[in-house]
Amino acid sequence: MNKSRRKRIDEAVALLEQAMALIEEAKDEEQECYDNLPESLQYGESGEKMSEAVSQLEDCYNSIEEAITSAQTGAE
């Protein structure tokens, strides 16, 4: 792979890392809100939705992390 394409991949990786940071921030905020709910509400519909959102954001974070690894491996 030439230098120009490696540079574009590096730029893409930087953007993916920014996305990971934003997703992690949103996940942490949602988790904190969930943790601050009274226990009775945690098991209600709203609490279940919040818990599912946290789980989905974790999955998204992990997928982006895998994409970064793949991009970096492809650029070698």
C-alpha cells in the first residue's frame, strides 16, 4: 500500500476513534442515568429501554474498535 492510501486510512482511523469517544460518552451518561433510577423504575419499561441502549452502545463501540483493527491491519 502506498503512502497516500495509508494516510487516508490513518485519517479514517482518527475519525473512528472520535466516534468511539462520543459513543462511550453517551453510553456512560445513559448508564449513569439508569444507575440513578430507583430500583422499581429500573425494572420498568423505561429502565429496560435504557439498559438496552447501554448494551447497544457497547456493541457499537466494540464494532468500531474491530473496524479500526481491521483498517490498521489492512494498511500494513
